[in-house]
Amino acid sequence: MSMLGHGLTFYVSRPPRSKTHDYIFHLFRVLVVQSNLLRPSYWPHRLVFFFWYLFCFYIYALYSGTLTAVLAIPAYEKPIDGLVDLPKAVAQGFTVGTVSDSSLEFIFKEATDGIYKQVWGLFNHKDRSKSFFQTPDFGFPKILEGKFALINPELNSEVRAAKKGRQKYYIGRQTFYPQGYAMACCKGSPFIPKFNQMLRRITEAGLISQWKVGEIEKISAGSYSSDSPTDRRPSAITLKHLQAAFFVLLMGFLLAVLALGTESVVSKLWGFKTFA
């Protein structure tokens, strides 16, 4: 208030403005679930904080809901990841099988000691039809019928599992008895050095693995449409699950910008109120 001549002039001033770093700190406190008491005087600030609170609430709800769903999943049996897990699995009622008259049966049958010899004793030799099959097509249905573990080449298993629905099968992480493939040429052929060079470059560039993954994806593309959604296990939370929360946050910022523009226009048109 000031006295000018014979009249009194009153100035109605705006409340003190908060600093930008104070607002940023308040936003951080809300994100880490800390108590936060804030009374913004302007509508843009109120809109920003309102939608930011709503955004944080959605994040907490979705994240805690996903964790709750994962914790509610029933416990599964420990998977069979290698040959060393087979004896314990057989003790728990599993049956071990493989393709008869194959290289896999040969290495187990001819083994004199070690894990190969131990695995050979786990097959059902009294009723060979339960452990030995003419082709993998006869062994794969056994996996879904009960406690059964099929010893089969990795790539062959990936392809067959992709055809029948990859999510229904578990393939062990550990592999054994690696097999290699090559191009056969006559002895002394001049093409051998060139073939070796080209095959080495293809392998080192990772093209073989890339082709394998691509072909398996093509095979499994049609299997998901025929499978029931209940067969799929919960997946990790991604931005796709949170896009609604980001839309809410974007809407809040747009409304805040609109309110800020409105206040700026009104303040320029009206200015400070002066009473004389």
C-alpha cells in the first residue's frame, strides 16, 4: 500500500513463485513414494501434479499386480537341463527315451563308464517300446502325456517343438555329443580350400545361427494361433502394458500447457488490479 497525493492505491500482488528445482524435487519424491505436501497456486501446476500422481499410481498398480500374478503361479518341477539330471528324474518317476538304432543309442550302449554308461542303465530295457522309438515323432507325444524325457538332437527338437507349440515343451540348456556338417568333395579337389574359407566366414559371421532362428520362427508362426491362451506363461512387463499410463501423463501435460497459455493471455489483458 502507498499514499499518492489525496488517494490511496492498493496493489494486489501474486503469491511468491516456487522455484523450478523445488517442483522437480517434489516430482521425484512422489515417484519414490515419499510423503509430499504441496499447494500449488496456479492451475498449470495443479494439472501437472495431478496427472503425475495418477501416472505414478498406475505404475505402482501395474507393477505390483504383475509381481502378485507371478508369485501366484504354482511351483513347477525342476527342469532337466542335462544328462546329470536324468538319474534324479528317473527316481522321481520319469521315463527316458531316444531314437532306436541311432548315433545317440550307440554312444550310450557302447560306453564303458561315466555318465553315458549311467544313462544307458536308465532306459527301460525290459519293454523297449517305452524308451526306444523309430522316429522322434513317436517320442514327442509321450512328453505331453506324462513324465517323459526324450534325448534328441537339439535342432531337430526345436523344429518339432515349434510345429506343435514351443511353449508346451522345455529343452535342456546343456548339450552334449556335438555333431558337425560339411560338404563332401573328392580327395584332392581344388574346391576344398575355397569351400573351407566360405564356410568359415559364414560360421564366424553368425549367419548359420541367424538362419536357424529365422526358420524356426517361420515354423512356429502358425502354432500360436491354434494354441489356447491359457497355455502361455506370464511374460515380463513391457512398455506396451504401460502405454495407457503414458497417455494419461501426456494428457495432463497438454492440459497444463493449455491452462498456462490461458493464464498468460488473461494476465496480459487484465494486468494488476489497481484501486484508487
